Amino acid sequence: MIMTVKLEQTDQASGLRRLCAAILLAALLVAAPVASSIELSTILDISHVSPPARVPFREERHNPMFESPLLLEGYLEYLGPGSLSKVIESPFKEVFSIEAGQISMTRDGETRRLPVKRSRSLETMLSAFEALLSGDAHRLESVFDYTVSGETSNWTIELRPKSRQVSKQLSSLRLSGDDAGVSKIFIDLADGEWHVINIQHEVSADD
């Protein structure tokens, strides 16, 4: 009888520990999005800029077909909602702009245009950049799953497209920075291609 009581007590204690562990795990799972949301809002406060704004960049494009990375230099412009530009000044001249849902690319005096919606992966990437620049958490969360880490002086946010179709072309975006804003963007594409964009401190577009 004593052995039976001890076994029952042991089973009850084991069951209680499992129950406590389950409750703790559930609490952590519920609490995790709240902590991430707070961190995300902090990052968006830091990365938010008031248009017009211009930032110089240096980009490395890595592709299995290249013998060495392609190095690009130029500047990025944010002129207002839905208006972004990437101007390459070296090693060639090229202007890539988005305005009113249209993409335009000008090179060697020729301009090509097409709707942004023609490329889901590009549209998703642009949504990420504009959401960060405008501080729009809802837009970012509607398109990406995200994880954040670090602190104000050294933070990272990793974005993964929710759309399976988009993820076949754009695996992830990883942005890092500090209390001055975004300093690096890592773009992981399909077929082993990836880009790294290093961004300098923000200056006014009027300068």
C-alpha cells in the first residue's frame, strides 16, 4: 500500500512538472510576438526618414556565374510614398526608379518601363524598403515574417516573404544598423545569388 501511494505521488509530481512546463512554454510563445513587436517598433522609429532623402551606397553583387563580385556605387533616393530611386554612378551609369506603381530603368540613353506588379519578388522587396523608410509596421508584417535581435546601438532584422511564390526568388532580406539608421542590407536571392548594400549616413536630397 505504501509503495502504491509513493508511485501515485511520483506520477502526480511528474504530471505536475509536465503541466508547469507546458504552461511556461505556452506563456513564452504568447509573449514572444509582443517582445518582437516592441523591438520592431523601435527599429522603425530609427529607420524612419522624412522625404526627400538621399543616401550614398556601395553594393556587392555575388553570383555563381561571376568570377568576382560586381561592385557598384551610387545613391538611393526616397522622394515620398511610392517614389524610390537607385542611381548607379560606377562602374556604369544607370537609374532605376519607382513612381506611381511603375518601374523605369534608364541606361545608355534608353528607358524601359513596366508595372511593379509584373514582378512579385521586386514588389515585395520594395514594400520592405518603403515600410522601413516610412515606419509602417503593418505593411511590413503583412508581407514578411520577421525576427529581430540586438539593441539600439547594434540591431538586425531578418525578413522572410510570406508568399511561397516570392520566396522562390527572394529567400530573405537581412538589415542591420544602429541608432543612426540602416547601415547594411543583405539580399539573399535564388540560385546562390546574393547582394550586400552598405549605406552611408543620410544627407538631404537638396544638398
